[in-house]
Amino acid sequence: MEEKLLLLRASEDILSQYEDYRREFLERGDSLDGTGPMRRIENGEEWLARVRSYEDPATLPDGLVIATQYVLVRESDGKLLGMLQLRHYLNDYLEKYAGHIGYSVRPGERRKGYARRMLALGLDKARALGLKRVMISCAVDNEGSRRTILANGGVFHSTIWDEEDQETLERYWIEL
């Protein structure tokens, strides 16, 4: 039987795990995709306030789009396994590079199918918003992410060079 996973809106409930989660990525020099500004913000309460500001047009920082921050939690022990950010629409940058959904699974919990299941739950959230299709990108050398996207119905669209991050990205569309 598959363990029960919950994709929940980010809340104070996960703040006790924030520092360890963040540190696990940073110690490996790993990407914090789908975590909003976590790379720059050490304090969990400050991070939560910032990602909540993305939900309201009145508090949305310039240049960003309305987005909801989700966390993937294992129901049996409440462990924070991953994060997913769902952007409600695309601006020029997101359409070119990042897409509607960014996500990552904590390094010590990878290769267990969590990313595939988290993305499926995230697609349900996108459907609930009324989106008809979503764009997702991954680094060309990120085989795990590519497999996750394909397993959730991703159809390859194109590759693009991301000058800022100095990497080639693959772009996929998923029809909802």
C-alpha cells in the first residue's frame, strides 16, 4: 500500500522543519526549485510571510505573478518531503523559462516516487484554478525531473538557453 502524501498550502505547521529542509539543499549545492525565495531567506517565518505575499495582488512584489506555495508532507510522520509552487498565470519570464509549476523533493527523500506524486497533486490544484494546461521546465540534464514530467503527461515543447542560470532547459506542456 502506498503511503499517504498530503499537498498542503504552506503554513506555520512546517516551520519547525524549515531550517533542516533548507540546509539539506544548501549543503549539497542543490537547487531549491519550487520553494519561492527559500535560498535567500534563513528565517522560516519571514519565508512564509513572503510566499503568502505572492497570493494577494495587493502585496505581490513587482515582477512576480500570483502563486500558491505548497508543501508535500508524509501523513504518517508529518515529515516535510518536498515543495511545489503553483503560479496562477505566466509572465514573459515564466513562459520562457520556468512555467506554471516549480517543485523539488528534499535530497534525502529522492528516488521514492514522491516527485511524480507531488506533481500529480499539483496538477489537481492547477485544474481547480481553472487552468487548461500548464508549462513546466527542467534542466536538460535532470533525468529525474524529465521522467516526473513525462509520467504526468508532459509533452516536449522545446529547449531554451537560460543565460542567467547558464543552463539549457527543456520545456513541456501538460494538458489538464
